[in-house]
Amino acid sequence: MIPGLCGKSEMIVKEEDLVSQLGGVAVDVLSTPKLIQLLEAAAIEAIQIFIPVDQISLGTDVKIKHLSATPLGMKVTANAILERIEKNRLFFMVDAYDEKEKVAEGEHERVLISKERFLQKVEKKRKG
């Protein structure tokens, strides 16, 4: 894996992606949690083929500015560029555009870890 890898993810804003689905705010625009999910998907797309089969990539940090509202039915495209790698930590610059303008920009961090160890930890936590 090397800096410079790029990923892209796209979506059409659907009913379940709206702020109004979160409750309390009757606004039919793309919610920030769904936007973050799209940005994460772009980062995963950039590195997916380089991840060893015994490892997984997990998001650990997201710092974004949600710059503009995107209405129901509009297409949104997220982009991620792997900026640097520090041991098992991967740092991405991310942004997103709808059909009219830039709607988000920021940073996203992911870590590469052992899939088996992670699943063991989750199972131990589940069992209490």
C-alpha cells in the first residue's frame, strides 16, 4: 500500500438517507451520518485490494465539514486519497460533491488490524 491511492463512492440520496429520518428535524436533505458513510466507503475502495486476507480495515477517526445540503434524489460522489501511512494507521483526505457543488471536505483515519484478533475481542465483549 502506498500514498496516492484513490477511491470513489457514489450514491443517489434516498428517503432513508435524509435528516428527517433521524427524528426531530423535518428537513429532506442528506444527513451527515450517511455522508460520512459514503466518505468511508470511498476510503475503503481505495485500499480494498491491498488489504491482506487475514486483516481488516476499520475507521477510527473522521473530521469533516458538511458544507452544503443535498436534496432527495440528487447524486453525491465521495473521493478519498491515501495521504500517508504510519505503521498500521492510514490517513485519508476526503471530499464529496453533489451535482451542483462541493458538499464536504475533511480527513479520515483507518487502521489495519488482525481480523481474527478483532473478532475474538468482539466475541469476548459480547459474552461479557
